Amino acid sequence: MILQVKNIRKAFDGMEVLKGIDLSVDKGDVVAILGASGGGKTTLLRCINFLERADSGELTFDNRTYDLAKITNKEIAAIRRRTAFVFQNYNLFLNKTAIQNVTEGLIVARKMDKGKAMEIGRAALDKVGLSDRLDYYPNQLSGGQQQRVAIARALATDPEIIYFDEPTSALDPELTGEVLSVMKELADEGMTMLVVTHEIGFAKNVSKRTMFIENGVVVEQGESREFFAHPKEERTSEFIRAISAKE
């Protein structure tokens, strides 16, 4: 098991958004998190990657356990060096090219030799099908291409797990497929991924396990095939029917 979270809680202005969630991810697994907007799934992901600080709970990463209320900045930095995060809205530097966006963190944050960083950056962009777009700026790329640059940036750091926060929600339907195709390829190659998504097809056909969160609690979770074929909770069935009808 590469990642485990126990009893994670988070409140904003006195309103509890996460109400004691447990989660685990094994090495090589893809775990999908489903739920309606405002249910807490993005907050959960952001707390796991310390973009938000959880109020309480435990996080175990690679067999070392941390108290989320007391974890130090040094410990956070050490964990982050081994993980990557793909944002909903790409978070690219608009004044930098695709290759610069991918290599910036390697050169500036990780102090990597520029030549080595460029080699890694080119390989990462090639992997997501953008070897012919190295010198393009974000405004010269489609939304799908920008998100693939963001995935290449994540891959360039050689992470042990990648967190995806609704990576296709800002895309037109025709561009969604190209991003999901890259993610499926990564899954097939054994990349460990925790994916907040509204894409039922991806969760059903690519993820190994699926979790449904609502109002800050886990309604149901299990092996994806069983989760979709035989949901145990009526609320899970209702959600699956509703979101499937929109696709």
C-alpha cells in the first residue's frame, strides 16, 4: 500500500466538509472518486496533497505515518517530491512554452541540470503525444493539449502517485477523449493514480476501485466492476443512474 488516509476531517468557517474519511491506494492501482459538486471530493484530494491543511487525521505514505494536524513543512515537501498533482484548469504558465512548463519545476525547484531536464521534458511530452508542440505557448494549444502538457509536467517528476482533480471537466466533449486516452495508457503501464472524476466510463473501465463521496462521507466504495454492477446503497444507484443519463 502506497497511500492510506484515516479519519481525515476538514472544516471551512465552522462547516465540516470532510467528516472522517478513510481511503487507501495500493501501488499500481487507479482509484476513482465520484460525487456531486460540493460533496468534498476535491477537498479530500487537496488535503491529501497539502494544498489544504486537514484539521485532523492520519496519512500513511510509503509505510510512514503522519499526524495531519502536526505534519511539518519539511515532511510535506518530502512527500510532495514523490507525488504529482494535475489540476482541473491546467495551471500552466501562460508566458512559457510547453517544454518550459514541463521543465520549470525540474530546473528551479529540483535544481536539475537544464540539459537533463530538457531530455526528460521532451520524453514526457512525447509520451502524451505532443512532441510536435514543444515550443507552443498555452494560448496556441487546445484545452486538451494544455491538459496533456500538465500531465507531462506531472510525469516528468517521476512520481510514485499522481493525483488528478477532475482533469476533463473544463474540456469540450471531443477533447475529453484525448486526455482520458493518455490516462488509460498510464493506468495500463501501472501508474498509481487517485482520480476525482465525473467520467463514469473511466471509473468503470479503467479504475480498479471506485469511491462515492457525498456530504463529506463515504457512501460506498469497492472494486469498480462490482461497484457499478451491484451497488449496495440505494443512493449510489441513484447517483450512477443520474450521471450516466448525462453522458
